[in-house]
Amino acid sequence: MIPITPTTLLLIAAIGVALVVLLITWVRLPAFLALAVASIVVGLATQMPLADVGRAFQGGLGDTLGSIAMVIALGTVIGKLLAESGGAVVVANALARALGEPRLDWALMLSGFIIGLPVFFQVGLVLLAPVLFTAERQSRRPLLWLGLPMVAGLSAAHGLVPPHPGPIAAIERLGADPGRTLFYSLLLGVPLSIIAGPLFSRFATKYVAAEPGAIAEQFTKVVIPSRTPTLTVTLITMLMPVVLMLAASAAQIAMADGTARRAISFIGSPLVAMLIATLLAMVTFGKSCGFDRTRLLRFAEESLPPIAGVLLVVGAGGGFGRVLVAAHVDTAIAQAMGGLRLSPLVMGWVIAALLRLSVGSATVSVITAASIMAPLLGGMPGVNKELLVVSIGAGSLIASHVNDGGFWLVKEYLNMSVPQTLATWTIIETIVSVVGLLGVLGLSLLV
């Protein structure tokens, strides 16, 4: 076989991404088929063994769905019950009263950031989706005018703020202080959410529009029962997985290893926390609102078909990303960066950004970039490790596109085309990333 240089690997990865976009927008292939075809092309072009191409794609698809499929399904059931019970209307009305209807986009952005602090991006999205769609229907505001700020808040919290897996792993690998890292990430996270959320979305929605799709329809085409849950009951049910996951993260940091810590961590794992919240929702949004067991079963069954295609596309995106990793694109990036002389804060951001563009996963990008930077810190005295963690986290968010499962999740929930998602969500992620780096560099002059 002819040796492939790092530059050639990066070029092949870029061609693979372009091929996905071309197959979807011009050939009109379903997204999951386009991702599968592009995975095979990349595998063959990088001279991977034929059997490894299929295994890598299947492994990435399986790992992606293994971590999110059940969580998204449970979140969708909660969302359906939230909508059918009238709880989504209760929350939407409360948000409108809190900041006023003209600033409803700010309210959803703050909700996304706060709920996104302890939970995964996917969990936050499925929990807030019914509130988003109900608010859109009641306020008559454009869907993207409300939805883009919400996902901006969720993303900033997911990529920058501990206790999310990427920042936590980077803290461990770089030897950073968790408390100071948390402070810096929160200090930057809120203004980043504002810039990429309400400020950008009010501009973007002048040029891009999307109507609610099948997922939104199941949350809004409902007959509100005579007995609706109170705001307190609704918030307790919605925030149950958030509280449980936050408790698990706190236990990991503050408690010594033992039975109690392991029990809290188990209960606060995304799957178990969502399962507990779903069972609670069947009482608070179901039985308490007058629904019998037959109707509850029907609600649960009706909620799942609209997300089947979403899960297939998200899984295929994970498979495409895994093929890029198996082709050693991440190693090529590390080699290409090795000879550059940059500020450590900039270098960490650039490495994470290139990894994000190539392999898709923000978490993988953070962990890999931190692993690359860790051995270099010995020769870089005076580096602020906490700001380096935040810088790497910002880099890992740049330009979400077709190899990222989050790209497809946002596309499907907000019912956008691929070009529309690239023109909105991808830019939101880039704003958070680039402005985040500027914020880190600014803080580095002060601390």
C-alpha cells in the first residue's frame, strides 16, 4: 500500500464531509444512506482493511445509539405526557410571564443553559422540546426564533462547563482545578449563549425559516385535560433527571469511593435518571390528570414513531465519525500540529477544533486534545490549566456538521434542511467556539 501522509488524510476527511452534503442536497439520498456511503468511500480512500470499514461504522453507530437511544426515547415519552397533560402550556405561560413574550427567546436560552448544566445535550433537548413547540404555537413566533437560542444555551453548557464528560476528562488529564474551571466556564458560558442565541437568532431568522414538523405535531396537537398539573409539579417532574444527574456529578467530586457514592452515581446515570423521571411523569402527568393505563400506554406508543428516523440518522453520524477515527484522522491532526509554535491556549483550541471538524464528537475532541496537550505542558511554564480546559472545550464546539450526531438531532427537531442547519446551528456552534477563545484570551490577561 502507498503510505498516506497526514495532509492527505485530512483532505480525504474533508472530501468525505463534502460528499455527505452533496448526496443529501443534490442526489437526495436519505441522510443515513449518505453517511453510510461516505463512510465506505473514506474507508477505501484511506486504505483501511475492507472488514474494518464495516466494523468501524457499525461500532460507531452502536456506541452512539447505545448511549442515547433509550435516553431520547424516555425523554420523548416524558415530552408526550408533558404535552398531553397541559404541563407544557403551564411552563410556556410561566416563561412568557417571567421575561415577557417579546423576550421569550431569552427565556428559552436561559432554560437551555440551566438545564444543560448537569445533563447531556440530547437529554436537555428532548426535555425542553415540548415547551419550545408549545411556546411557538402560543406566541406565534417563528420556530427558529425560539429554538436556536435554546440549543445555543444547551450547547454552551455541554461543551464548556463541568460536570460534562469532556471538561471533566480534560481537568483530570491536565491537572486543572475543578472549582476554578467551573467558575471560568460559567463566566464565559452565559455571554456566549446570549451572543450565539438571541442575538444571532434574531438576525438569522430574517433569512432562514422552518415550520414545525412531525415531532412538534405530536406535542402540540393535543386536547388539554380539565385537570392540569401545577407549575411546581411540572417543574419537579421535568427537573428530576437534572437533579439526579447533578447529584451524581457532585458525589463524584465530593464523596470518597464507597457504597453511597456508587449508589448515587447509579441513580444519576442518564438512563436510570430518565427512567425514574418517566415513571414519575406517568403519575404526575398521567394518573393525576385523569388518564387511565390504556391512554398512558397509547401516549407512550404514539410518541416513538416520529423519532425512529432521528435515531437512525444520529447513529449513522456516529458511525461516520468512528470511521474517521479508525482511519487515524485524529493522529494526523496531532502530527500536523506538532511543529507549530502557538500560545498553549490557542494550540489547545486549534487541536480541539480540527478534531471536531474531522471526527464530529465534541467529547472525543476535548479528551483527545487534552491528552495531546498534557505532555507538552512540562515545557510550557506558567500556563493557566483551567483556562486551557475552557479553551479546549470551546474548540471542540466549532462548526458542528454532518459527522456530528448533535447536528442531525437539531436538524430533525427543528425540522430544517441540511443547508438550513449549516446556516444556523453550525454557525451558532462556531460563534460559541470562536468568541469563547477570545474570551479565554481576554481572561488570561487578567488572571
